[in-house]
Amino acid sequence: MDKKLVIIAGIAAVISLSLLIIPKIFPVGMLMATASGSMIPMSGYYAYQAEFLIGLAALLVAGSLFFLRGAEARQLSGLFLALLGAIIALIPTSWVIGVCSDDNRLTVAWTIIGGLLLILAGGLAARLAVKIEAAQKKEEDYPTVAG
């Protein structure tokens, strides 16, 4: 496997892992008391439950980049990683799930930054997979003569 692709896959795995840990480092508001005295989860709770599951999927896709050999599989994994990053970046926004408290601005910022970095890493992995395939095809079409 190309060294650049290994580095990108490693960075994507670290970003995905950090997205799993962010809500633990910067906690979100989880429960709210109702008029009857019962406690119900706030929207931030649901947002970060969804973010955790999608972050876990992103970690698996980033890990798969280490093991995939075909250029199409690497390209598809990179594009899927970028899609997961976009979903992660959109989850805390008010028009998807949202986070209801201003106390969670730091968590929202880190989540959006992590999602954008996953988009970048996935796009770079997909582009690099295409370049590697083109270089291999060119080498097959014009083999070097040892002599």
C-alpha cells in the first residue's frame, strides 16, 4: 500500500476515535427536569448518540483503508468516509438534530471540525486511490526494460 494512503488512513482513524471521545471530554446536557419532576433527555443527548454511532462507522471505514487492496474499494471507502464526515458535521446543527444549550458550543465546534477533517481525509484517500490506480496502469502499459 502507498505510504501516503497509510498516513491518511491513520489520520482518519485518529479523527474518528477523537469524535468518539469528544462528548466525554466536553459533556453535553443530557437530562432535563419536566414540570412533573421526571427527567427526560435533551436533544444534545440524541445528537451525540447519533454522532457516536456514525463516528464508530467512520472508525471502521478508516480502518478498512489499511486492508483494502483494490483501487475501486479504496476510492469508495474514501468517499464513504467523506460522507460520514459530512453527516457528523451536520448532526449538531439545528436543522438536523441540534444541541439545545449554549453551554455545548465547544463540543459542537469540535464535532464540526472533526467532521470537516473527515471529509478532507476521505476526499484525499479517494483521490489518492485514483492516482495510484492511474500510475499502476501506466506502468503496466509501458513497462520498463531492464538491461
